[in-house]
Amino acid sequence: MTAAKSVNGVRIRLTSERWVHITEEHCEMAGHFFEVLEALEEPEVVVYKEDESMAALNLEQIMDLAPQLLRLPSGRMWASFDAEADVLYVNFKKPSHADDSELTEQDILIRYEKGEIVGVTILRASRWLGQ
């Protein structure tokens, strides 16, 4: 196991198991172990909130999501939000190759691969923040 120290002094452990996971999911990272450690310690960009504190996870919100996440049929989920496009992408399978899709009245695109739901794309995602 190797560790790096973040810009705010937090120790980040990178175990062999995690490195294997990273390189299996992102093969282009293989051979860049030391560059990853360097990027953790000396990032080119650090995201700050309006109050200038480093962005942090709200663990209560994540824990509120836990029951729903545990009920997912696939047991896995990947999500990313494109703020400029206001689109939330949620994937249940990687890699996925959707061969069909359905757009709901709520502007949610359900993506299918061989009849199985492999992901959803939520258009105008920020409108759901107030609910």
C-alpha cells in the first residue's frame, strides 16, 4: 500500500487492490501509478465552495440514498453530472452499449441493452433539487 497526502493534509491510501480496480476499469491508467500519486498531492485544480472551504461530501445525504442504492438490481451504479448541459447520467453497467431507449414524460431517457435497463439520462436534472 502506498499513501499520498492531499493538499489539505488528508492521507489518501492507494492499496494494490484499488490500483488493480482502477486499471481494470480504466486501462489507460496502467503504468501511471506514480503520476496518480503526484496528482493527488499536487493537483492542478482544487474545487472550492463559495465560502472558500474545500468541497466536501455531505455524508448524511449519501446515507439517505443508501437504502435506494442497495435496492438497485445490478448492485452497481456510476453517475456523473454535466452542469453545463444540466444532465445527470446514471449507468448500471460498464461498458454498456444501449441498443434501445425510451423518453419518459419527465424527460428521463431510459437506456436498454438487449431488453435490460443499463442506464438513465436525466435531462434538466437540476429541477429535481428542490424536491
